[in-house]
Amino acid sequence: MVVIGGGYIGLEMGSVYQRLGAKVTVVEFMDNIVPTMDGEIRRQFQRSLQKQGITFKLGTKVNSARREGDKVVLEVEPAKGGAKETIEVDVVLVSAGRRPFTQNLGLENVGIATDKRGRIEVDDHFRTKVPSIYAIGDVIPGPMLAHKAEEDGVAAVEIISGKPGHVNYNTVPSIVYTHPEVASVGLTEEEAKAKGLEIKTGKFSFMANSRARANQDSEGMCKR
């Protein structure tokens, strides 16, 4: 099985099929899986998935896919140029990003603007270019997460009712539902440094956690 896309969903689905007995290869255009993840955590995460048997082809683009009998043949090559190769598999799962479903809703008929990815443009108060219409959640820019959409909705209702409403997106948590799971909240080390912030990082290995050791599940760490 080949999973095209090394983001959250591709890794979640790929890791499930790997545990069910499939041989999974993840093909990712970028040089890293989950590029928004903290670099140190990401590297340990990838090593963990590799130990489970998942193979990664990073910095690789898919040129074509064709059926040959009951197989699928993919033609891939390095994203920066290089020799092409073919991969023959039983199943291909395409997980190369999500887009909001905003086409054919007639938004243009009422003057609501969308960007090139189909996301509705809003101001800091979730108001579209039509003052009486607001938008929240997956159809506006930002992470497409249910709990983020919920906070958007609360803030939008507060604003509509004349109260102050605000969502601090730096405090919206995210998680990759693989095994082991990876959860994060706030800025990564790389993002903090890019903002010019003076930071100190700390780490705690689960190897030193008694419950983790008792559960024989001591892989991983906390980083702050």
C-alpha cells in the first residue's frame, strides 16, 4: 500500500493499515513528514513509525498512477529532480491535503469572496465581506479541526451579540492519532526562534515515568 501524503491523516490511516498487516510506503513531496510539527519530536516520531515497518519516500513527487491488472503502478521521482522509478502496489491512498467544500454554494451571488483554495475570507471578527454574514471553522483559513471550529463558533456568537469574542489560535491543540500518538499546543521551538524569542526548552523521557514503564509503553517524551 502506498499513502500519498505524509500529513496527519495520511500517517493515521497508514499506521492503521500497517498494524493490520499491510506493507505501507508513505510518499511525501516535502522533505519532512508533518512539516508543522516540532523538528525533534517529528524525527523521533518518524523513527517510531519506521520501527513499526512503515517506509518513507520523502522529497518525492508522484507523476502518474495506472492500473495493471489487479495492481497499481506509480511513477515517482525526486521533487528536486532525478531518476524516475516505479512502485507496484495493491492499493493507493491519496491524502494530499483538504479543501473546504464551498463551490456551487452561490457565495459569489451574495458577494462573499473566497481565496484560491476556496476558503471564505473573513476579518478578525469572522465577518465576511457581507456584514450580515459570518463564517467559521473549516471554511475559513486556519487548521481544519473540530475543536477549533467550536471555539470559532462561540467567539462569533459573542461578537454578534455585542460582546467581545476572541480565539487564541496559539492555544488550539492538535494531535496525530497514530500509535504512539503525538500531541502539541503552542509554538514549536522552530517557530519561537523564527519570531526572535528567547526560549529555553525542557524534555522528559517516558522511560523515567513509572506508569509508562509499568504499562511497557515507555517510548516517547514530553517537550516544552
